[in-house]
Amino acid sequence: MAPISTRRGFLRTLAVGAAAGSPFKLAQAAEGTAGKPVAAADQMPGTCVLFPQAVEGPYYFDPKLVRADITEGRPGLALKLVLKLIDNVSCAPLENVRVDVWHCDAGGIYSGYSGQGDARNTSTEGQHYLRGTQATDAKGMTTFNSIYPGWYPGRTPHIHVKAFLDTKTVLTGQIYFPDEMSARVYKSHEPYTARPVADVTNDRDFIFKEGQREGGGIMLAMEETADGVTGTLLIAVDRSGQAARGAGGFWKRLFGRG
């Protein structure tokens, strides 16, 4: 696949039946006046905002696993991740787009790499947990069953996403969680309670802040369910590749980190 060609995200909440007053129901962030976040519900219906580019980071590889359930038995709070891809011009759903997701486990460890953990002495080489690939359906939808990610030094909790729009156009980004939710999950659910306080919050995370320059450090819209939590995000992409042009400064600042 060729290098990244599209990014920036659509920031409307997907309608997934979140109950009013749910303590975990939080709006996604968008760029408002003076760069201040605005609630997704405050955006006009049909407005398309490009997904902010983000560095791929050092922990990506393709295990060629087409699957909805990516947990592989890793312990943690169940997370249903619902993504919908649309065209940023027409807002039409994008069908048959390959979507890769990957993230760390409850202890902040990615599968497939050595030199991890607080002491940099943990290896998961040969493992493939919390990674998977799916294609969007006719509505542009794809759903992954996972766990709430933990944290690791220097980064706020996040999930990586890569969407292959065609053989030359790839969207790469990172999506985030409300700080209030992460704090609650880490203090009240095992095994997160072994490391209950993330050392970096969204407003202190360098990649989250870089994303804000591009349109927002994008947070999932969250809801609490009987089985865990659900995070949803509508992602608008520029299939022309124009959005990536002029992004060289971003990549010079962030290459190889994340």
C-alpha cells in the first residue's frame, strides 16, 4: 500500500440508542470558535468534517486476521467499537472499505512487540491480540468487539485506525476516550486497578493536541451498556487525496512517535 493520502474526521454521534442521562454518554469533540470543542449534537446534520491525520506509531503490523472479535481472551472491560465511513463531499456511506484497528491491552501492552511495559522488559512477539480487519457494509459500517484500552507512559488512552480506500489511498488516525471515562474505568475495573491513574490526559498528549490543529483530537461518543461500553464514531474521508497535501509539517513533527 502507498503512504497515507486522506484524513480528518466526521464528528457526529451515531444513533445507537444511548439512554438519556447515562453517566458514560459523552459528546465527541469538534473544533469550534477559537479552537474550543463543541458537542457533536450541536453540529448541523449533514456537515462533513475531515478526519485529522495522526501518526501510525511504532506498533502496527498486519496479521491478516479478518474478524470482528479481536480480544483473544485479553481481560478488561468489554468495548464495542462502531465505526461508519462516509465520503466528506456527498456524506454517502463507503462500502467495502478495509478497516484495520489495533490498540494496547489493559496493561498498556501491544501484541507483537518486545521492549514494552513500564520497565521496557515485556515481549509479546508472535501474539496478535487486539488487532483485526473488517470491510465496511453497504451502510459504511463496521463493528469490532474488544476491550477498553489501558495506558502506557507518555500517551493518553487511544485506538489506532487505518482505512484502505483503494490501492493508493489510506487513511490513518487515532481516536480517543473522554478523560472522565478512562479515570472511572481504571479505578473501578480489574485489571486496570493495578495501574489506576494514566500519566497523561488528552490535554497533555502531544498527538491529541496535534490533531486539534487539524480539526480536533477526536473522541468516541461513549455509552454504558449492560455488557460494558460502546464507542461510536462517524468518519468522513476525502477520497481525492487532497486532504493529505500540505501535511508534511505534521509528519516531520510526529514521524515515528505514537
